[in-house]
Amino acid sequence: MASSPNLAILLVLLSILCTLSEAKEFLVGGDVAAWALPPSATSRPLSRWAEANRFQVGDSLVWKYDGKEDSVLQVTREDYLLCNTTNPLAEHRDGSTSVTLSKSGPYYFISGAEGACQKGEKLIVVAMSRRHRHAAAASPAPSPVEAEGPAVAPASGGDVPLVAPLGRGLAAASLGVAVFLGLFL
Ligand SMILES: *[C@@H]1O[C@H](CO)[C@@H](O)[C@H](O)[C@H]1NC(C)=O
């Protein structure tokens, strides 16, 4: 009997760990030297890297760069397109920057180094809601009927239809844990 509460706590911790471990950490560009001027104006290594990956809410992006020479600015779509560095949403210049994708939708990053964004040192990442992970893999064109909750303002670059309800997965996970514990206690 005495060990039951401990077992319960252990199970809860384990289930939390399992949930957390789903979150991935992406080294931007797949290389410590990737946040840099692209080799040519037409090559878009950062865009190609972003297109080759699937980002989900809870994942994080990590940049490695020389904080004395460069920086990472999170900006609006408009400032991304114009390479406008004057009023970023967030500015990082610590040389080792981590940004968690806390909600679904597009994220826009540009370099704060003089002229670098114009030469292609910029990145768009679209974070997908975790709830749609399986559905999205099964059906390439999710129907708009699936969309509930606040849709992300459609950037006219229109990447992916996205919805943002975060609570649901967590609620489902907690219920699962409760049922599981119910069976054992
Ligand atoms: C850049 O953004 C600032 C503030 O957001 C604005 O005042 C300025 O006009 C913009 N510059 C360009 C070139 O769009």
C-alpha cells in the first residue's frame, strides 16, 4: 500500500516526460555555420532546409553565430519581405539563440547584420499544431471544416491552413493518465 502513491507519481512523471520528449530542437540550417550569407544570391539554403523539415508547436529553433557580427531578429511578415530591421518583434544577439515555437503559424526571422537579409540570410518557419500531426500525414489537403478555434491570420503567402487550440492535446493526455492510474490504484 505504501508504495502506491509513489508509483502514481512515477507514472505521472513518466507520462509527462514522454509528452515533453516529443518536442524537437532544430539547429537552424542543420549546421552551426548556417546562419550566414548564402553562397550566392539565388541559392536559398535556409529556405530549402525549412521546407525539408516539419515544425510543430513546442519545437524550438537554435541558432549558432558570432554574436559580435550577427543577430537574429524575429519580425513581422511585412518586415521580413522588406528586410526591415528597425523594429523587430524580438532581437537576439547572444550567439546561441533558442526560440520555442509556442503557437502554430508562420514565424519570420531575418539577420540583423547590415545588408545580410537582402542577400538571403532569412528564414520562414511554419509551426503546425500537434493535433494535426496524424491527420496531416494521412491527407495532404485538410478540409477547412477541420478548422476550429482561432485561425491564424492568413498571411497572403498562404502556407498551410493552421489552427491553434493547444489545450486539447494536453487535456487528452491528462485524461489518459487519469484512466491509466484508475486501472492500477
Ligand atoms: C521599417 O519599419 C519602421 C517601423 O516599423 C518604419 O518606420 C519604416 O518606415 C520601415 N522602413 C521601410 C524601408 O519600410
